[in-house]
Amino acid sequence: TQLLEQSPQFLSIQEGENLTVYCNSSSVFSSLQWYRQEPGEGPVLLVTVVTGGEVKKLKRLTFQFGDARKDSSLHITAAQPGDTGLYLCAGGSNTGKLIFGQGTTLQVKP
Amino acid sequence: DVKVTQSSRYLVKRTGEKVFLECVQDMDHENMFWYRQDPGLGLRLIYFSYDVKMKEKGDIPEGYSVSREKKERFSLILESASTNQTSMYLCASSLFSGGEQFFGPGTRLTVL
């Protein structure tokens, strides 16, 4: 069974701080997707990484896929209150399903 | 604007009732999914469908069934609701297998 361990589960920081969220597995994934979910809404895709070692940037968010395609990280620089939400990583499997991590709840205080 | 809609945002039912959750997508996607979301557990897949009238069990199918009579509509059925099925239910669709999933806003179901 493929599993994705996401850490930390909760993060409460001040505006302007940096943070990193990790997504780890013992399994290889064909791709790794990162979603953000705001209260009362469904998750929305932020980025997909597919190549080992790939780095993608989305404004202040940097996503990295591990060389072996078993892990990924999301780094936020100078966090803003608008970054508050639930961040979910999801691995693409050969069955066509996505395997989701448990999620990281981020609170950025002004 | 692409959309996945769910029939209810909030639902309260009694133990033993039969519950229908409806999901409709307007993107002509082949794949549709039902998840439940509980704190600390992430999204757990209940059932998915890759074509009309086709369905596959996910990780936690017990106590649930699904129906996909039309491409755009995927229904989740709780045959006899129980209190441990109180949860947030999310529907999603995708064009490609393993590709980006588009989610509905969710239905928060409370079973009393």
C-alpha cells in the first residue's frame, strides 16, 4: 500500500516568516501534486511535479520533487495571512488514483 | 468556468436513513471520485469511476455504494447511515487518470 506522510500537521507562524512542509514516502510516484484548501471549499491544485529533482516556483512558493520521486517539499518565503489554509500533497500512482497525505494546516498571523 | 457541484453543502440525517449525495461536473471528464475528509486523516478514497456504469472500490468502501448512470453525474449512497459516517464528503473529477482533480465544495454530513 502506498502511503504519503506529511509533516508537520499544524503550523502557526507570524507574517513574514519562512516555512517548509514535507511529504515523504517509501514508494515511488509518477507525479506529485500539491493542493490548497480553504475553509468551506474543495482543494485546488497549486502545482504538479513529475521529474525527479524538479523545482517549480509559484510566486513565494517553491515546490521540489525528490531525485528518487519518493518525497516532495513545499517552501513558502515570507508567509502572508492569505497563505492560511490546508495544504495537501498527493502522489500519482499506476492505478490512476491519487494518494493523499494527511494535510498540513497553516495559520499565518498578521 | 469549469465546475464540480454537489447537491448539498450541509446535511443532517438520522441513523439508519438512506442518504444520497449527488455530484455533477460540466467538464466532460471520464474520471470521478468520492472522498471523505476527516481531521488528521487527509482525504480517503471511497469509490471512483472511470466511465459510465463503471465503478471501482477505493480504500474505504464499506457502508457506501455509488451510481454513475450518466457521464456528468456520480452519486454516493449511504445505504443505512451510521454516526461514524459523519464527515465532510468531497467529490472530484479528472480528465486524465492520475491527473489534476477538480473538487466540489463538499457536503458536511452529520448523522445523529
